[in-house]
Amino acid sequence: MLKLALAIQQSTEQSSHDLCLLRQEMSSLLKAPPPYTQAGGFDSLRSQSEVLLNGLSS
């Protein structure tokens, strides 16, 4: 989980292309069905992760 959080944190400092690669990595990590990898599911997970990261860094 920490590895995933670090990957998300790094992605926010990089390009949208890298974010797309992160989405693919997250999809394989979660073994998610295709619908989950669409914008809604990914954005929801990303925002939850950002809340977690903000909590850790504060």
C-alpha cells in the first residue's frame, strides 16, 4: 500500500502520460475489471489516496 501511495505521489509531479502509465499499473495491482479503470473509478481511488497522502504529510 505504501508503494502504491508513493507511486501516486510521484505521478502528481509528472506528466499526464506518466499518470496514464500509473493507471495501468494500478489496474494490474488491483486486478480490477475494465469498468473500474474508467475515469470515475480511478479518480475516486486517486482522490482517496491523495487524502491519505495529505494526512501523512501534514
